[in-house]
Amino acid sequence: MLFPTVDFALFFCLVFLGHWVLNHNARAWKAFMIAASYIFYGWWNPRYIFLLAGVTAVAQLSAIVVSRQEDQRRRMWAMAIGIAATIGPLLFFKYYGFFAVNVTNAGTTLHTTLTPPLIQVALPVGVSFYTFMAISYVVDVYRREFPVASWVDTALYLSFFPHLVAGPIVRPGELIPQLDIQRDPRHLDIVGAGWLILGGLFKKVVIANYLAAAIVDPVFGEPARHGSLEIAVAIVAYAVQIYCDFSGYTDIAIGVAKMLGFQFPQNFDRPYSARSIQEFWRRWHMTLSRWLRDYLYIPLGGNRKGTVRTYENLMITMLLGGLWHGAAWHFVVWGGLHGAYLVVGHWKASLRARGVLATPPDTWWIHALQWVSAFVLVCVGWVFFRADSVGTALSMLGRLVTLQSGPSSLVTVPVLLAIAIGMAVQFVPRAPGAAIRSAVSQLHPVPMGIAAGFALFAITTLGPRGVAPFIYFQF
Amino acid sequence: MTDEFTTPPPKRRRRVMPAGRALVVILVTLLVWAVLYAPELKRSAEAGDVGTRRTVSLAILDPLVWVTDHTGLTAAANAAARAAGRDPNAAVGGVDVGVDPLPSAGPDDHDQHHHKIVKDTDMREPSPDKQLRVAIVGDSLAQGVGFAADSVFKPFWAEVFKQGRISTGLARLDYFDWMAQMRTIVERADPDLILVMVGENDNQGLLNPDGSLEQDVGTFDWAAHYQERVERFAKIATSEGGHVVWIGLPNTSDKSRWDFIQRQDAIFQTVADELPNVAYFDSWNTFASADGGYSAFYRDGTKVREIRSPDGVHFNTDGYALLTEKAAQLATKDFNLDPKTYAP
């Protein structure tokens, strides 16, 4: 079930009602929310719910087994086996096709009969996200940072519909305790939640969908037919599109959770205002960044084992982060580029710490230069992320830097305006938004609903017809 | 879970409210939106498949549209839509995402090859200043072919007009009128080669542009009426001397759809055999597995390639490129299309 649909609006009204009616009865409430979440997930394909239930069962069994091991070595093995079992379905769904085709072709080249069954596997929506959450749970139990939860709590933690299909990747300590706190039905921040939902819809429906159709898809589809200007604008447009698409989804998810009295961690914090790649990753897909840091980079040794190992760990983390997005070389290159950016950033910081490199002066133009550099580097990465192959990405960048002439009919005023709005939201002060929310919150519910209804109408009218899926659903 | 609320009341200036009042806000929001957006919602519902969901949606939306019309809100909503650059009276189907704009008028050589054709003819020789005009028309499958055609056909020799529109077909002319659109394409782009791939959404009643039912699906006469539409469409496409490669529908992972698709393919092939300058490309047998079943993979010499989308209906990028190359090769074989326009 997609968020910006009538189906979801009706579903949410029923869930909202049931949620608050059953709020005082923990058992009934949890059963209701699990059922609602499974219906939400099964709306795509009813068979998916077996996968979700299976991952839940494996994670819970793993956590129980891990928690019962007193011997540290056995505990670690139990965790490793648990993680392998939890991540198995993700590896199969995401990488089997890639693996089977490459092994078959390698076998043919080597004149062997090594041919794994050629089965095409459809990737169930959201599996990457809830698998990572399940791994968090098993590892946190192993580290004794979180006790084993009940079967019901684990099932609800992994299936809770606001985060189910594209995050945020919520850690067990952030959500499971909230399941046992009776939410206060007297103090609902409806304006804060509504602001997030309507803002998210605006970003997704009006900005992201428009830019995708108007310039990004045509240019990335066949860069050889476009000149440098259109390619440059399309790359920036994609940067804005993916931000508005993904952060729009996250805003809606956080807003929906807020309406039910839940707090989710922030996932985006004006990422394009960053002045370095390190800062970008502290602001972009924050829950994935910290997951990679806490469950991959630090276990690999982080920065505790010398400079070279730090750089290796950064590269491994970012390469795997790239591969998480899909079994394709262009994602690996994207991850590798960001790994390289981070390594260079660390190296520069170490040179500055040793006094070899001077610290840049704290002036506005240095800040502007840093911002431009960081944004350009991020955009170069996005070319590999969006292109359907490394070859296409290189061809685009080649045409861009060799200043190819070509038509510029796709660079229109609405496209530039949409890009400007998408970039402006990175920089506008937060105070006016807070003042508007505060003013709206003083309204009576009926005028408040009328105002929100008009805002929703404006969003659906401004956006293109039809419902485009969110980019991150494919991951 | 405790009986007492553990969350302290917020101390922010922003006012909070009880869940009951919040529900009022949500319901009023949705109601206001539904009233303002009712005409558009109704048009979307009318375009849906004939069935319970459509019937229920229309039963709910009819009174809302009545309210919207009688309060003057429809005019205001239409004005808002126009201000946002959307034609409120445009066909609800066939969104023009990924569709290339057509020239405002036909090319200079528009009437040069306008004569009655009784048998297949050769296509003209393209030149850099008089490129071959290639249009790709149909549903979402054609949209995929269109994007592939952009890469397969060489920009130096061929100009590609991507005209595929998702969710469209020849059954529901009320949703999107392909007959009228094909006429517009012929008049304005005058394509030399037209790749047609359509029919994936046509397992339903045949409706006319005005919404009246021509023939219900599942009836004995459905196939004859559908064939008449296919024939009419192909005749429009070739009416100005264009050549058509009609790409048949491939098999799907869902076997329950096979019978219907094979009947459609038989119709496409019959029409192609009957009409001059129309060739049929058999994608079913080209991409089926060795035992005739569905396969997501294609063995190209010694290499295996994944060519189908995981949805079991569409192709992936690689598959569309392969399909487009094969369609172009058929045009070379049947219509003498110059291979330099597409050969690597």
C-alpha cells in the first residue's frame, strides 16, 4: 500500500480509530497493530507476509538462543549463525539472479557444466529495511544492550507499518520500549504530524515526480541525445529528486507514527547544506549511516586499528553500503566513490591535526567553496547511482565535461523552479515553519481540517497524474 | 503497560489536542479534499476496470461530484488545475510521462509517399539531413521499447518519437483513444517506421470513446470486434505510407493469462498477414524457454542474459534493447530498413 493513495487514507483512518480505542488494552492493541501492519504489507503481495513472519521468527529464535549463551565464544557463534539465517532471505532475493547469471556465463567460458538454476526472484518490498532491523535486534541482544523481547513485541517491532517498507531503520531500543508505554490520547501533536505528512507529500508528489518526468528520466535514459547543459541540470535535478522522494517518504512515515503517538528517529537533516562528505553522511539517510557505523564499521575495527585499517574499514563499509542498494556495479562504484571521499576527508583531517595542512580560514567564501565542492562530489556519485550501468554514467560525465552541444528544451522554468525549491528547503531557517505550525495549532479542528484539505488539494493538483512509487522501495 | 501515562504533557507553545479531535481534523481534511478533487477522482474511477471497486467508487463519488458541481467548486477546481498547467478535461488515461512531444505540423515530405499500397514496400533510405522517423506506440511495454529505441537507433540516421503510454490499450478507448492519437502521430510526425506493442491491458470489455460498451469481454464476438480495432489501428498507422512492425505480446509468468494473450497474438498476426506494410514480430516464441514455458533469461550464443522484469510481464532494460533490435532486424528483412540506422 503506497502512502499517497486513497487506499492508504482509508486504511489509516480505520487504524487510527482502532489504535486509540484499544490503547488502554495492551494485548488487544498489539494484536490489532500487528494485523494492520501485515494487511498493509500484504497489500502488495499477500505472499510477502510469510517472508516477514519468517524473518521475524528467525530473528526472535536467534535472539533467544544468543541470550541463553553465557560463554562468550558460544554467544558470538550463536549471533553469527543468527545473522546468517536472518540475512539469508535478503541475499537470496537480492543477489541470486546476479549470481546465477554470472556463474552460468563463467561456467560456459570455462567449458564447465556449473549452471545454478536460472530462477528470477522478485525482490519483496521493504525486505532490506526490516532485515537490517532484525539484525540490529540480534546484535543488540548479543551485546547485552537490549534484552530479548516477547514474540509479540518483536513481531510488532519489525512489522510496524509506518517504517516497514523504506525505513527509517529504527533500533530495538528506540521502538520496543514505546510499545509498552501507554500513549497519551489527550496530547496529540496533530499539527506537527500533519506538517510532516503534507510536507512529505509536497516533496514527493510535486517536486520529485515532476522532476523525474520532466528531465531526469529522459536524460538518464539516453544521455547521448542530450547536450552538456541538459545533462548538468538533469544531474542536479536527480539530486533534488532523490532527496525529495526519499525524505518525503520518511517525513510521511514519521508523521504517521507521530499521529499514533510514536517517535521515530530523524532520517534527513538538510543533507545538501553539508560542507563535507563526512557531514553529508551525518545528514543523509541518517538511520542507515548509523546502522553501517554501529553494525559494520565499528565491528570491523573502526578507527581503532591504525590509519590504514581505518581507511580499509571505510572503504569496505561504503562498498557494502553501495551493494546493499542492489546487485549492480554502478551501486558498487557509487559506494566506492563515497568511501574514497571519506578516506580523503580523514587523511586531510589527520594532516591538519599534525599541522602539515593549514586549517582553512573561517570565512563565508571558504564555506561557500566547501559547500560547492561537497555538493559537486555528491552529484558525481548520484550519476553512478541513477544510471543503469557504469558505462552510461561514464558516458554522461564524459558528455558533461567535454561541453557537448545539444538541445536544451528540457531545461525549462518549471524545472529550474522545482530544483530551486528543492534546494531552498535545505537552507531556509526553521523558525518560520515553527511559527506557522504554532499558529495553525491554535485553530479549531474544523477550520484546521479545511485548511489541510485545501493544502492537500493543491498538492494533488500541482503534481503529475498517477502514483509513482518511491525510489527506495526498490532497495 | 502501566495505567498511568508515562509521557509528560508537552511544554511547547504548539497546542496539542485529544485523539478524538485529531480524528475530526483528519476526517474534515479528507472530506474537503474529496469534495474539491471529486471530479478528478470520478474520472479516475470511470477509467478503472469494470467491477465492484469501480461500482462502489462511483456510488460514493457521484453525490460528491453533485455537491462540487452545485456549489461552483468544480469550476474553481478546474481553474486551479489549469493554473497548475493541467487540462482538467484531458483524457484521464495515457499520462504523457516519457512521451516525446510531436512536431506541431507534418514534415515537408509528408505527402510524397501518400498513395494506395497493396503490397509491402521498401522503406526509404535515410540521410543525415532527412533522418528516418521512428515512432513507438502502445502501452507500458511500448514505453520500454521506446527508451530502448533511443539507444538502438542511431541519432545520426533516425529520429525517435516515444509515444508509449502506460495502462492504455485498444479495449478502453474511453480511457485513452489510441485511434485518435495514432492519427495525430501520423499527421504530425509522419513516421516511416512504427513499432507497435499493445494489448497487455486489453483483457476487458471494449468501450467506445464516449464510454458506451461495444462488446463485453468473455463473449463470443469479443475477438471479432477486437480484430476490427487492431485492423483499424494498423490502417491508420500505415495510411501515410508508414511501415509497422507489430510486436506480439510475450508470454507471462502467470500461466492463467496465456490463453488470452495467445488469442490476441493470433489476431495481431492475422491482421499483419492481411495488410500491406505490416509485419508481425513473434515475441512469444522468441523469448519462451526451450520447453515453451516462461523464461526470464535468454541464451544469446554462449551467454545468458536476464531479460524480463521481476513482475513477469515486462522486460528489463537489457530485454527491451534485445527486443527492439530484433524488431528492427525484422523491418530490415521485410521492409528493407537500412541496418546502418540501428546496427552497432
